Amino acid sequence: MADTGDLKHLPLEDLHRAAGARFGAFAGWSMPITYPAGVMKEHLHTREHAGLFDISHMKLFVVEGPGAADALSRACPLDAAGLEPSQSKYTFFLDEAAGILDDLIVTRTGPKRFVVVANAGNAEADERHLKAVAAGFDCTVEPLDRVFLALQGPDTEDVLRKAGLDLSALTFMHGAEPRENWFASRSGYTGEDGFEVALPPAEAHAFAGKLLADERVMWVGLAARDSLRLEAGLCLHGQDITDKTDPASAGLMWAVPKPVREAARFVGAGALAAIVARGAAEKRVGLKPEGRQPVRAGIDLVDGAGQPAGRVTSGGFGPSAGAPVAMGYVRADLAAQGTELFAEIRGNRIPLRVHALPFTPHRYRKG
């Protein structure tokens, strides 16, 4: 177990310890990695019922004011003014070379008010970056001190309703502020229907207790969160996307609408346009190893001739897929589904094939 002495601690750490969590270091925080049920059961319980994740290490910001939409449309490849009330949008902070500084979800909660959810490892840099961009616009950027919980799985809507929080009016990628100082969205990072709820720390123990009183709810740690998001084909910033990767190479151009690209108001617009025009040299793909041996992040890939072909950025065993699954980047000429490649592991070559993403179907409630 990692030394957690210099790490930040979750406001609900006592609940996790009482539940028997095993802790480890992640993004500067002491985080629950697994609970006594184990990764396999936590993963499958989320797919079948409702998994509860403490994601309070992530950071929320409110961007508010007459210039809030313009500031966000400069900071991200996003038409913030075009978002409907309660609509959420997956987007990024890019640098001038179109490298992905972080991936985010932006939700419009009022005519001049937006909530931004950022990743834990980038929280301080994101705050500096967002404030620097927003300084040229008539708006404020306020970091929020919240407990942030994700409830994921097919039973989540009913669980929340019975706990006194009815979010049934929300569809996938929509959010609201259902109570004073609360924020909730129908989103998550598992491929399942689910919700993310941010609330003041003083109210969090009682709310978590109501959720856990439901027999359909189980605490789920970071290890199962990782296997769930990998099966769903979702990127982890710092592994699958970084400031050295761009949205075109990462297969994320669906998040950058053509009118936004053409308007070119966002940081990195020129560089991204150049990459799209010449074509990305590599592509993010799903990878399905043959046999039962997982192929982990950091492993190099070669083609049939033994020439460098790419690299694995995420990999492990997919409990719902029933087999090893992975993601990575390969040369653009090798990105077609079914292409055979080889992972080099301790002098051995493990065959794998390019596979469609996701490995398990998404089950979002879109209507």
C-alpha cells in the first residue's frame, strides 16, 4: 500500500474505513482502491445494480457572469452559448499545439452560469488556466468545496428517488442544481446509466448513509472504476489522453462540432485544424488480446514484420467482457478493425487485434 501521509484525504474517509476499504495514492489523494468484496464483484454489481463511488478528489468550478459563455468558448472547443438549459457537454482544455491539458464536462445551469467538472490530477493547473483565460471576460471563476459522489448502474434512478433526490427528469448529459449548493448530472464514467452528485461536506454523511441503506448499493473503488471505464472505451487523462495527444488522434473529434472548428475561437484551434487537414499519424483504438493474459499500459506494439506499431495506454481484464481488454495508439495505417498486432512482453509476443470500442454496450438513458 502506498504511503498516504502527505496526501489529501476525502471528507468521507471514515465511511470508507468502516467499510473496509484498502487505500492507495491517486492524483495526490488517499483513495479507496478496493473494498472487501473485491474488484470483480464491485465491477459486476455496478453493471447489475448500483455502485457508489467517492469522486471527491475531482474538482468543480462555477463560471458565472455575462461573459461566462464567451470565456468557456475560448478556453474549450465549445459553443457554450449554444448549450440548452441543463445541457452538459464533454470537452477539453487544449494548449496552443492542440495537446489535451484535461478533459472536462461543462453544464449550463443558468443563463449566465456554468458548472465545470475537472480531473483531480489537473485541478490546480486547470484553475490557473481557466482563470487566466476568463480574465479577459466579464465573469468569475469559483472553485467549489464539495463532496462528489457517483452512483452508477441500472438501479440508480430509483435508489436516488427513495433517498429523497428525484432526478428522473434528467436525461443523459444533463444536469441541474436541485438544492442550494448542490449540483447533479446524469452522467458518469462507467458506460452505465447513472448520476454524479456534488453536495456540501456537512450534508454528505447523511446523504451517503441514505444511499448505502439501500441493499442495491455497494461501495466501489478506483480499481473497478478503471475496469468499468476501460470496457466502456472511455479515456483516462494522463494515460489515454495527455498534453502530447490531440483530439483527432484520440478519436474525440465528435466532441468538437464543425461550426466550432470553423469559428476557431478556442485555444489551439489553428493547430487542431492543421492536424485534421494533414490527417492524424496515429489513432486511438480498442485492442483485444488473444488468450487470457492482460496487456497492460506502457507495453509497446509491433506489426507482423516486427516494426514499431504503437503502444498500449490502458489495459486489464474486463469482468463484463469476460476477457482481457485494452486501448492504445497505433499507426493510422494499422487502425482498421481486425488488424493483427503483437504486444512485446518480457521477450514474448502476445497477439492481439484492433477491436471496436466500447467492449461492452453503453446503457445511457437518452430519452
